[in-house]
Amino acid sequence: MTDPEVLKTHARLFDRMGQAMGLDLEEEAVRGRLRFEEIAEAVLRCTRCTCSGICDRYMATVEAEIPRTPDYCRNADLLAYLKEESAAAAD
């Protein structure tokens, strides 16, 4: 079982990466585009990343919306999909 503090750290990183891409992950869940199971799996994917320190430092420098995640992000596909769905819903 994963340490609760590790899960909190990676849940925060996942949320921050979503925010950096202009996504409100809570809103995505409310709208049904992001299921609880997907959030849980995304956080677990994030815990398996070896770049969490790099990610944390990177997120601290982000001041404007980023078009895509860094190459090391294990949730790049999910966040890109949500970004595309969010943009399509806004049209």
C-alpha cells in the first residue's frame, strides 16, 4: 500500500499539472469527463514517476497556461484528452 503522504503529494502534483494546462479537474469530474477511478489511477501513475522533484520545481515556475505537459509526465495522454474535450465543449 502506498504511503498516504506520497498519495497526497502526487494528487497535488496531478492537480497542479491540470491547472497549468488550464483544466479544473474537479469541474472535469463534475461534468463526467473524469471519473473517480481515472483520478485514482492518474495519482497512482504519478507515484510511479521518478521525476516528482523535477515536476514540483517545474510547477513552481509556471506562470501561464502550458500547451502540453513535460515529456516525463505519466499523465500526459489523459491531460491532453481532457484539454481537447474541454476545448470541444467550449465551442
